[in-house]
Amino acid sequence: MQNLNSEVRSAAIINGVIQLTWTLGQVSALGTYWLRDNCPCSLCRHPGNGQKLYEIVDLPRELSPREAFLAENQTLKVVWSDGHRSAYTQDWLIAHNLCEQARAARRPQVQLWRGEIAGNLPVGDWPAVVTDPVAELAWLERFSVLGFGLLKNVPTEPGTVADVGDRLGFVRVTNYGRLFDVKSVPNPTNLAYTAVGLGVHSDNPYRHPSPGVQLLHCLESEAPGGDTLLVDGFAAAEILRQEDTVAFELLTTVPMTFHYADAQTDLFAQQTLISVDHVGAVTGVHFNNRSADWLDAPAEVTEDWYAAYIQFGRILKRPELELVFRLEPGQCLVMQNDRTLHGRTAFDPNLGRRHLQGCYIDRDAMESRRTVLRRSITLPNHLSSHPALSEPARAMSVAA
Ligand code: OGA
Ligand code: ZN
Ligand code: ZN
């Protein structure tokens, strides 16, 4: 396996394909169209914004490298069969190293967690997060790796949750409005607006796309009960995969129809309870007993699917997976809605008030902000949630 610290030592064309030899001895081939499509020259890309100036069909039908050699600073220079010239810096070649280990290291980092994370919650101080980019990045890093974060010292002024949402990203307006009040009301349109306990769930899986991030901001929590429950859906999905691959396969391939309806609204979306990407890594969990409507699948599939669903539901209830804490006034919980499942214990609205406000934002704006902050800030080790990447990111470690 190629070492990630290797640098380019030489380049040659072997059987019409460019091959790089790295300082630690490995050899890697660079696909012809792949390399040409990454040409950074000002004919190929706009010098100001880096966007491509040609269409893929504009590339020659027959294309091969005529010359390839390393120039100053180990820059790879290529003269192509159509006369076009390209230059690829050593930094670019390293950053785009295609060996398995390098590709794994570029994948999103995920740290699975269980209930013991209570001793080391990803907490940020909101006034600091807003004003200090180092505090903001440190909080965003942990949010990204763990799938949730807590903000404290968020003013308990009603409506603030939408300001927080607009600072972290862009509030997504839905049929519930720009924000929604979570409190016990007469004639509730959603069980969330009662005092009953809610098993852990993802919000609004009946939406296309379902919300990427949910914020829940506590304004009042005097009522006995109403503790917050969180479970890492990715950790639960990995347990299911380990314990029953067939069940895992069913929940990643056969979609549930989720549904929500009230007088003005009728929302349906079909999605699998667990989503995986092209390498089989878990990328999403959507679990919501209240809005799981019906399974549109052949009868011979449904019984096995239900067995898998029940099995996954039982895993989600394992006490060791569950993080239980009390959301206090001034705290705002921010969750990747397709990973960190949330719920609450029942509360007694006759013995005190409980009032949360929530809103949804998309995930991309938070990821973008993290990437932009990373351009100029290197976090000190004690603030970094993943100091040095010594193994492929998807060999997921379990956070205590
Ligand atoms: C919700 C919800 C949890 C709570 O409104 O979506 O899950 O603690 N609320 O009230
Ligand atoms: Zn070019
Ligand atoms: Zn919810």
C-alpha cells in the first residue's frame, strides 16, 4: 500500500499511459482523460474562478500523452497528442493521489459514539463561536465528526433559534414556518406538540429532501421530565450490519414511505431507513415511527423487512447507545438530522412550563464554513477532535 508521505520521483509514459514513481517506490498510473480533465491552464479553466471553460465533448476523441516529464519542483509537465500542454504541481499530485489509503483518508471523518459521550459533549459557547473563528472551527469540527453539537449561552429571547440557524447556515422554511414551537398545546398537529415521550427519531423524513440539520433551542424547562435523548444512528446501523447483514441489506435497499398530513399539507417521501454510499459506508439514517406510513414492497419482502425494522428499533433502544441529558434554558442542540436521532422523555405540563423552539437548516452551509475556516486556521491539537489521521477515516473509532 502506498505511503501517504510519498512524493513524486519520476514520470514516464508506459504503453501510452503516464506512470508516476513515488519516492517510496510505488508506481501509479494516471488515466489519460482523468488527467487532461484536471488541466489547470488558463485555456481550460477561468483564471479568476477556476471553473472549466470547455465541455467534456470538446476533448479530442483520440487522446494520449506525447511527452511527460518532471520539471522544476517536481512539477509534472505533459504534452498531449493534440499539442495541448499541461502542468501539475507536486502538491496537486499528492492531494490527488489515487492510492487506496489516500482515497480513504479523504473520505468524511466519522467518529461513532455511545452514551458515555456524556462526559465529553461537543459544547460550544455561542458568544465565542460567533466572534472567535478558532472557537467556531473547533465546534464545527466536532459537530462534523460526531453529527451533533450543543451551544450554550444562547439568549432565551423567543425567535433566537432562527438567528442561530441563519448564522450557521440558512433557515429552511417549511409548512411549520421559519421556526416551530415545541410545547404542549390543545389539538396538536404533531405529537411533538404534546407532553408525551418521543422515541428517538429523525425529523420530517416525509420531505424531499429531509432536513439536513435540526436546531432545538430551550427557552424554558421547568416541567418535570422532558429529558433529551440522543442516539448515534450511524453507530446503531453499524451494530445492525455486524449482527445481521441480511437485515442491514433490507433496510438499505427497500424504502419506507413516510407521510405527514394536516388540513393544508400532504407530504410523502420514500426513503430507506439506512443509506450507504458507493463503498458501503453509512451516510444516512431516517427513522421515525410516527410518520412511517406503509411499505410499498412485494409481500415476500415485507415480513423480512419488518423483522429488520423491529431489530433496528430494538438496537436504537439499547441503553448503552443512549445519551440522556437535560436541555437547559439557553442551550441549543444542533443535530445532523440524518445521523443523530433525538427524542425526549414524557413531561408533566401541569407542574411547570417546557418550551423549545426549533428550525431546520441545510448541512452544506456548515460544511462550507468549516472548509473556509480551515483555509486560514490550524487548530491546536487539544482542540482538534481528530488530531492526526493515522488510519483510514472510515475505520470508525468509537468516542467515549
Ligand atoms: C421535535 C422533537 C423533542 C423535544 O420537536 O421534533 O423531537 O425535546 N422534540 O421536545
Ligand atoms: Zn489546459
Ligand atoms: Zn423531532
